[in-house]
Amino acid sequence: MRTVIITTVMVLLTLTAIGSSTERAIGKRAKEFTLLDQFEKEWAWSKHWKGRPTILVLSDWKGSDYTAAWTDPLVAQFKDRVQFAALADVSMAPGFLEGYLRSRFRDAYKTPILLDFEGDVFEYYHFVSGIPNVLFIDATGTVRLHTWGKGAEESVTAFAKNVGQLL
């Protein structure tokens, strides 16, 4: 009997963890944040994106291999109508590695990548780890779309179609 209870509790905890990890940020207000990129330039939501339709691409180390599958076609299609911001979750890195990580990002990316060392932005938007998360925030500052994945063509096409309908 004790084994059944323990197993049941473990299953419920696992299902709760899975359920919360797939929660979407749709309907949330845009989070005010200020982050530095790999070049140590400061970027603030209120200064750079507030009041403009924006696509945020959030990724951690495991998902970084798939970000271009999202960003390349979305930037090509919406570069004149939508602002873009790429964010990296580096909250698991110890503080003494901050300089090293910035230099690695400088070497790897020419475009600004906002580095979230606290993980606050990722937590706020219910980030699903291991794959890029892509959000569309409208000009009123409301998250209208939130998806994640490896950037399969049909997923990117569906996201782009929905963005086009919301613009």
C-alpha cells in the first residue's frame, strides 16, 4: 500500500511539473526589463520595444542550435514591420563566468543577444527549456503568441501566418 501511495504521489508531481513547463505566456503583459548584450550594451524594453509589435526569441544553451530556424525566416518576412529581440538564458552559469560567456557570445554572434543572467525574463514568460521559445507581443504590450520547438518549417510557417493576421 505504501508503494502505491508513493508511486501515485510521484506520478502527480511529474504531471504537475510537465503541465507547468508547457504553460504559455499568452495574454500576459510584456515584462519590463533591462539587460546587457554580449557587447555590454544596455537594452531596455521601455526604450527599444515598448509600443511596437515585437518578436522575442528566447533560448538556452540546449536550444541555441535551433534559433536560426526561427529567426532567419521570421526576420526575412517581418523585418520592416516587427521589432526583434534575441535573449539567452545564462542563469545557470556561475557569476564568475559572466565575462567568459560574454566573450563566447561575441565570438559566435554579430547581432545583439541579450544575456539574462538572473533568468527573470525566462521565468516570467514560462520558458520551456531545451528549445527556442518564440513570442509575439503586440503594440499594446500583450503577448499574443507563444510557441516553442526546433523550428520545423510547418511550425515557423504557422507562427508567421498568425503574426501576419495580428498585424
